Amino acid sequence: MDEAYGQFAALYDPLMGDVDYDGWAAYLAGFLTPGGRVVDCACGTGEITLRLAKLGFQMLGVDISSAMLDVAAAKARRGGLQIPFICQDMAALSLHQPCDGLVCACDGVNYLDSLGRVQRFFRAAHKVLRPGGMFLFDISSAYKLENILGGHTFGEDRGDCAYVWQNAYDGEQRLLEMDLTFFQREKDGRYRRFTERHIQRAHRQEELLAALLEAGFRAQVFHAFTQNAPELASQRLQFVAERI
């Protein structure tokens, strides 16, 4: 089993091609101070990072996967954007200068697989933000991990690549294990097979709000991409927190 987001980094963008990153970035921008210094944690291949930079924010990208950061940095160079990218565990986030905003999109917090790691990330976020700075993150809801993904297998054949995605949910630990098998077509027509294992935690809305308050934030939670309260079956939740 390969390191998460290692070889997968080269396939990530093609497989996520149906995501409305423009709308996602615009939604996040609506909560941030225009032109501010913003850190994008778990930035991956930089799709949100680059779009926020183009919207006028001074961006810094942080991710634990060097392979994903290589893809992000190459895209920034091609786009003529000067964005620093740092390989760092966001639960131990450390910056030289304070920032005005911190975002963590597309399940980054789900990958913090214990409440302790979540609390460490929230305390680190509070430390690097200026007073009044905004902390924005989303999660795949516990409902989604338990009921939509847990126990189900997905697959897709896109010609040049195919994958099988198997999910097993541990209700006692509240952890979703995702085993992915990829088949990538090589130049000679043969397919290369590789696997990855990902773990996400089904965080409860109430425990995250309590952890934010303990870390020094006042926070609201929305049904993602709206400013409406979440529903029981909401699959993605957006947290909007201000550093007190």
C-alpha cells in the first residue's frame, strides 16, 4: 500500500474534474478580508489556492504530501503566480508571520483521525491567525461517512485510468477506511496498478464547535456552499470561525 496521495497525485486533478472549484473559492472568499494573507491547509494540488490568489489574496499553501505540492507548485509557475508551498503536518502548523485567514477545504479535517489531532490543529490555527482572523474548513459529515460511503464500493473506468474504491466504516472508532486500487495507462498501452489507503474520521458537529470554542474561536456551521443551517442528511458541513 503506497503513501496516501503519493502516486495518486498525478491522477487527482483528472479524477476531480467535475468539482466546481471556481464556485468553491468564491464561496470561501466571501468570508475573508479582501487582499488578506491567507493560508490554505491541506491544499493538495492547489486548485483552491490558485483561485484565491487570482481573487487577490496573498496565498501560502500547506500540505503533508510532497507529491501533491509538486503538482501545485508546477501549476502556480505555469500560471505566473508566486505562491510559496510548504510541506507540513497541519496539526503542527507553524508560520513565521501571522495571517488574516486560514482555509482547509475538501475534507482536510476529516483526515485528522482523532479528536486530539483536531484540537492540536485548532490551537495551531489560533496561534497563526491575527485577532479577528477567519478560520474556514469543511468536512464530509458523519452522516456521509456512515451512510453514503461506509460499506459501499465505487468504481470508474475513464480509459486512461480506472479505479476501485472500497469503504469500510468502524462505528466504534468512527473511522472510515478507504482502500483504493488504481490502474493507470502507460505510453506503451499497458496498465500500471497501484494502491493507496486513506483514513477519515466521522467528526460530530457538536464536538468540533466545542473544540473551536476551547481553542479561542467563535464559530458557526452551515450546509456547505450556503449560509443555511445544516440538515440531518447534509453531506458536507462548512465551519466559519473567527479568532477571538
